[in-house]
Amino acid sequence: MSISRRSMLKGSAAASTLLAAPAILKASDALASSGQVNVFAWGDYIQENMIDKFTKDTGITVNLSTYGSNDEAVQKLKAAGGKGFDVIFPSVTNGPQYYPDNLLKPLDESKLTLDNLIPSMLRDSVQLGGTYRGKRMLLPFDWGTEAVTFDSTVFPMDDADVSLGAFWTPEAAGKVTFRQKSALTGVGLYLDSIGQVKSNRMLDVYKTEDEARRVYGAVAAFIIENKKNIAAFWNNATEATNAFKQAGAAIGQTWDTTGLLLNREDAKWKYRMPKEGGITWMDSMGIPTGAENLDQGYAFINAMLDPKMAGLFAANTGYNSAVAGAADHASESYKKQFSEVYNAENLANLWWWQADQPWTSPVVGEYVDAVTNA
């Protein structure tokens, strides 16, 4: 995702497993030039309690820099020629933006505790952009969804009846909120499900620019035709929350952070997967080409793959860890919300953001502008 989406989310999806300790346990074991690691991460990812645990376990000092968007991360690393950081956390679908400029190293899998990862996450990350020319470049770190947040006193839907089509009913007039970029996909999934705009579940937009324009053009036209239903657009977590609290929205397509935080404040707010499928993102871990503290970088990644650290991360942020068993080390509220939102059926129906094609950003931007300015 190209904008800040960070606030608080939910839980990790898998059975727990017994996991090996990180490959490097002490700074002296690293046999590198320093006992430090330079980390570049989303603003709320690596919090103080995680840094304290890592330094206590390894003796390695963490120098943390943060960013608020994928665009910011790739541009900063590109400007530095891949130097300045030892570990970075891009969305896995943004990998192709790093690879042609040689900004990331292939990962040495023999140095990583890959068995700690949820197998399906490791598998899915490949087709989402985690490998390049047959080499593993990025490892899954966490994942989250974008689905339907709604006031259940206004829209008394059973979980099985939640649909992205609910935004476009007469009852929803003046009550809908969404991020324009994501709505192009969400509305596309809905229109495909009812046979109005066929798109192979929105995968056609990644085939060619002409197909992208065919689908996005029809979707944008539908949104504009029904713009009376829109209460507010949002572009970050604060704006999404304010859309419900201040702009009169009672239903919307939001990140899980928004819906779950509202639910913690008032049970009338629910966050649920729509029958068309929740939209899903995955962030990852990689090592920049110019990493100076390589062994410490591997130590840091392995620490993130430890279930206790992953549970700490989940409890801190609410995001779903890609580490098996992380939920067993997270908070009770986290586990409770996860079980309310997700089940085997809707997890199998998730729609993953795909790796961008060369035409994706400009074409999407064109139709986002059309919707915004209508």
C-alpha cells in the first residue's frame, strides 16, 4: 500500500509450533564489524519493548528509522543506492520496485528459521513478488485485511450476509466511506460477483493496460453514478476513524485497524469479511544490498520470526503475524477479535493485492482522480 495504514489490527492465523532459537544469539557470535543493526520499518512496527527484548537477547544495538509509505521507503533506499540500512520491511508486492535497481540482496535461507513461518504465507509470498529470478528476496512478516466496517444498529447484517454491495443500497445513501484506490478493487470484486463487470475477480487488471482501463473505467463510472451514497473519503487511519465519528458514515471499506479499534470502543461497530472476499496485504522483511551489518541483520530477522517476539508485535499493533503460533503470545482481546472476524471459509476467500505492473500506478491514479473530482 502506498499510504500510511498503521494503527492497530488483530491476530495471527495458524496453529502454534515449537520453534528454534535465532541463529545468532550474541553480538559476539555475529563475527561482523559492529554490534548494531540499522532497521528501516513502518512507523509503528518496531516498538520499544521489542527493541529491548532483542538487545537483551543478543547484545545488538538497534538503530531504528521509520517511514509512512511504501513510496517513501523505496525512494529513500533508491536515493541512497541501497545503503544505510541492514533490514527493511516493504510490502511484498512492492518488491519489483526494488529489484531492477539492485536495492535488495537475495536472502541466504540457510541462515533463517523459515520453519517458524506459516507455510501458506511463505508459499503465497512467492507469487506476490517475494522472489526475483528464482531467488528469495523477501520473507513474510505480517498481513492484514481491508473489509467492511459497519454500525450494526444501522445495518443489522448477519456475518454471512455482509457484502461490498451493501454500500450501494438506497439505505446507504450518505453513509459510506472508503479509500478511493481500494474502492476500485472492492467495487470491482462486487461487480464481478454479480456479473456486471467481468474481471476474473479483479485479476484482469494485471494482464494488460487495456484490460486495466476496461475494468477500472467501468468501476469508476459505477462509483460516480452512485456518488450520493458517499459520506467521506479517507487516506489514513485517522481519517478513516473520523469518517465514522465525525462525517456521518455508518458503513465503509476500511483497514481492519479502523474496524477493530471502533469495536473496542463500542460493540455496535463490527468489522467483517464480505462474501466477495476481504482484500489482503502482506508486508515482508528483506536485506538491502548495501547492508554493512549483515550477520546482525540476519539475527534481527530471526528474532522477528520467534513466536514470542511475533506475539509481542501483534499485541503492540494488532497486525497479524506471519509466524506460526504468534497469537498464543498475544493479548486475549487480540485472540477474541481474530476469532470473531476470521474463519476457515473467509480466510480461504481472501483477495491478495498483486504485484504492481508498470501501468498500475498511473492507471489507478487516473481513475482515483476521476472518482475524487466527480
